[in-house]
Amino acid sequence: MSTPAIADIAFALPLDHPFSYRVPPGWTLTPGQRVAAPLGRAERVGVVVALRDGDARGLKPLARVVDAAAIVDGGTLELVRWISAQSLSSFGSTLAALTPPVVPSVSEGEDGLARGRTPSASTLGRASAPDAALPEVFIGTGRERRLIERVAAASAPALVIVPDVEAAGRWTQRLEKYGVVARLDSGVDDATRAGAWAALTAGDARLAVGTRSALLAPLPAGATLALVDEHEAAHKPPGPPRLHSRDVVLERAARSGLDAVLTSATPSVETWWRADSGRARLVTGEPAPWPAIQLADTRGILRREPLTPGLARTVREALAAGRRALLLVSRLTSALACDECGAVVRCPECDVALAYTRAARTLTCRVCGRQTPLPETCPGCRGRRLSPFGWNAERVEHAVRRRFPRARVARYDPDATRGAKAERQRAEAAAAEIVIGTRGALRLFGPASLGVAGFVSPDHFLRLPDFRAGERLFSLLWAAAERVLPGGGLVVQSQTPEHYVFAACARQDLGAFYRQEMKFRGELGYPPFRRLAIVTVTAPAAAETRRLGDEVAAALASATALTVYPPAPARRDRARRIVVKGHADLATRLAEALGDFRRPRPKSRGIIDVEVDPVEWPS
């Protein structure tokens, strides 16, 4: 049977439609196969998404076949359409982000793994599948060990998705004890990644590790698809598709009959809610040994010294016992709080901390856009000591060196440095007895490796203008507690020591935190009870930005079942940001409301960026 005359090709472009080309005589193509075709003045690689008969006169011919066989099948293409629709990312860009790099040697069979086999539903996925098992969420101590044991004991293939390249390297080493591991992340070269994909397609590999780009790697029905640390924001990196890996894993498992396994010390509120409503199953282990947790009330103190006597004493005892100390700080001081009662100045409607702008001396809600002048007194106690005061890593380091002059002290902020400087800082921190660092510094320490972990001023995390602030702080506290040795200590210095985040961590009670957090979110309509989107509008000139922002907001407001907040200045007034709340069909509603703006418009030079279900609230 000959190939139809016309092929529709999707390219990695921010366009919703494919491009049509003439199929040269004698070619045999299938949807999901990559080809090269002329586009503009250049030749680009795209994916065949449809083949059809018709009049091909006037169409440009395809230039060459890139892959000898399809890299994704029809069922996977449908999954990509779903991902594209849910994230408002273009179909072609989504495909390009979730498929292996183009390496000619693989398509030619030079690595001995890919021989031009046509992938089938048994390896790549299926358009219809039997009822999938309930997703499992591994929590508690030994959760990663239990996942490894499950993967090792199974005869079916397993794909483990991790947050970043560093984690991919660690998991590859751990799984190599049980067989050859196909590595699909950017920590290896393109040829290795493409060869790993081909090995999975051919059934020559049983174990695979990758990051977000490996979410569509070939798996047969009954295989395990695991997501490690599902709560991590790194599972939703910048760029298309702007959808959390957790959502893709769950959707793919349901469509293709895969066993979905998520691991997390502190699951996202979305995942806990899913389990609480019977759509996932929590799999607990034995409770981990828990450190003694001290809550130090710092209201009215810590003006000249970052360490309370209790924290200083615990650090001194740890050093005397030959153990290490980690002091966690925040670089963020973007909200106001009362130094007398500890209350954070919040939006009365949205209950998130109001963002403090020093230059404009205003407070702004990042959700509804409300702007208010700086208050002269605390709304709670009427005290006059309102400030964005905080202890950053540099100030804490100077104070610690004065207090512990003989100790090896290092400052470590892995998220703020790159290259040789970052490597030097990491080496210094690895050899130090006291490390002062931001939350990324936790990655330096394994479980039960610290004598003491101290939070110098964790209230800064609660002051973030983000409804997820409590969830992020709870995750950070729990991760720090897991890294403290039995008999060690966790000291929390807070102006709000009675906050449910601290109480739940001190009692090692996950349920207590999620009950309070879900109550807060349910009352105010935050995820998982409603969905959110952030629409950011930019244009070459401020007047154009305001005009386009108003037009977009009006179009959104005219849609049904959406709550649209007024456009608020962003990026130092170079953009307008619109927050939208909706229900499960939010992405569909947004696409419909913004349909006119997504098509080419005369005399329009603005850019409209939409992020559905944001996990990092933009500053």
C-alpha cells in the first residue's frame, strides 16, 4: 500500500497548525516519523502527524527521511495533543521537547539497537488500554529503596523520571546493580540519549532513567512509570510544554495501562488531595527517626544577632561531637512583617503576603493586583516595627565566624552561582563544619548526616507572596529533619512559632499539615480545588502594554466560568500580569477566550504568555 500524497508536518514553532508537504514518489512514511522539509529559507526537522490523499500540486516536497521508523505511535501523538491543549503549548514544540535528539547514526542502525523497526502499541503506548492500576505514592522512610526493590523485582520495563540531571546520574548508578540502564537525560551526549530511546523501542533495555524530556519514552503496557520527588518544582522547567511531569505521568499511565508510582517525603497538596479523594494510594513506610525539634520565639529579638542562645548552644554541642551543622537562610525579603507580633501583612481578599516594593513604597497582591500604600502600624497589634528585615547568608556567615572562630565555615547558595565559582563553593561547603546556605544547600547532605539543622528566619518563606508558601516551607523543614542524625537537633527560630507548618513538622505528622493547608486552599479557591493561570502581556512601549493588557483582560472576563483579576504591573512596569481562576476545563476556556489573540493580528506587536497551573509564582 502506497503512502498518501500529502504529509502534515509539525515543527517546533509557536504555531497551532502543521504544514503540508508533497510526499516524493516511492517514500513510505508513517505518523510519528521524523522528516526534514524546507521551511522559509532553511531546512527543518519535523514530525509527520498525518498522511492524507489529495491534490499535492503546488506543495513543496519533503527533503529527506530523518528516522527509519516512527519514534512515537498514534496513541502517543494523541497524548501529546492532550499535553499541548492542557499547557497551551504548540503541538510541534511539545513533540520536540519530549522526543529524543536527532542523531543520524541511530536511524542508520550504527549502534546495533535501532534497525528500522516500526514501533508498535506494545512498546510505545496504546490509544486504548485496560483499566490502569491506582497510582501509588511512596512516602515515609525508605521510599526510594522500596521503589528500587519494586523495579528490580519486576520483569516488565521501568522508566524512572527524576527532577534534574544530577539526580539522573545518582539513580543510574543505583539501578545499574540490576542491569543495564538506558539514560535519557541531557547529562549524556545526544547519541547516547537517542540510542537509549531506540533500545527501549526495540525491547533491548528494561531499565531507564530520564528527566522531563523522557516522559514519552517507549514502554509496553504493564511497565512501571515512576516519578521521583513528585513535589519538586523542577519537574516543571521553563519552556514547552508548561505542564508538570506529574500530570503527564498520571495521564499516560491511565491511557496506556502503566503502573504509576510517585515518591515524595512531602507530597504536593495536589497529590495528597488525589489520595484523600480515593484516586491514588499512599504507601507508607516505617516512621523515620526524628530529631528533637526546638521552636524559638523570636518576636522582638534577633535585631543584632542571628542565632538565639538555643541554636548557638546546639551548634556548639554538635561541633564538640564531631558533627556538622547547616544553618538555612533565605535570600527573599519581599514582604513586610511586624517585628513585635510576627504578623505578615496579607491581602484581605486572597490571604497571600503582599509583595513589598522598596522603590515605590507600596504593597501589591500578586493574585488580584490590589495595591496599597505602606501601613504605618501593624494591622494586628498596632505596633510600629514593620519591616522587610532579614538575615541573609552573608550576614549570618560573619556572625557565625565571630562566634565560632575555630570552626570551618562556608557559605553555599547553589541556585545563585554557576560554573567554576559554584564548584569552588560546593567543595568548600563539603569540607566545612558549619554551612550557611539557602534551600538548595540541602542537596549537599544525605539522610542522617547532620548534627544540627537550624532555620535562622524561616518566616521569610511564609512571607512569600505565593499561596504555596506554607507548602514550600513544610517541605523544606521536613527535608532538613530527615538529614539530621538520630540524637541531633532541628532548631526553628520564628516570629510565628504557633504556625501549623511548624507544629506538624515537630510532631512528624503529615496529615496535620495537609488538613490545615487544604482547608485554607478550599476556602479561598486555590489549587487543587480550582485551577490557576497567569497571563503575562508585554509590548514594545508602556502604553501599548497597558492597552493590550486591558484588551486581554476584557476578552478573558467575557468568558464564562472564569474569575479574572485586573491587570497588575509586573517586571518593573514593563509588563501586565493577569491572574485567572477556573475549574478543570480552565485550559479550554483560556484557549477559547484568547483565540483571536493567538492568530496573527495586523499592527499587533505584543506578546501574550500563558502559564497554566504555575508552581513558581513570578516575582
